[in-house]
Amino acid sequence: MNGFSILTLVKDEHRYVFIYTDEQVDEVRRSIGRMASDPALNLSWYDAAGLQKRIQRRVDEAAAEVNP
């Protein structure tokens, strides 16, 4: 990856937007997990798993670009 990545989820009236760099991938993953465990938010563990999968897909795509 290079530059910034943007990950979004719209669920009901809530919008979750994550903007991060390559160096922040682990931090974003942890943040998503904390948000999913927060009962005050409507982000479910299913939502979190989907976001994590999208992050991993982007990481894998970037690695494939570097090492074809």
C-alpha cells in the first residue's frame, strides 16, 4: 500500500470511516475490535470481521503488487 487507505461502513444511521496508512494497519484492526466490543455502538462482531477481511484483502493486494 502507499499513501492513505480509506475503509467505510454505513450501518443504519451510523457511518464508520477509517483513514489510515500502511504503518497504522494494526492500530486500525485493534480499534475495530474495541469498537465491536463497545455496547454503546452498533458495530457488531460480524461487521468487524467484514472490515478486517477488507483490510486483509487490501494488504494482500499491495503485497502482490510489490512481489508479483
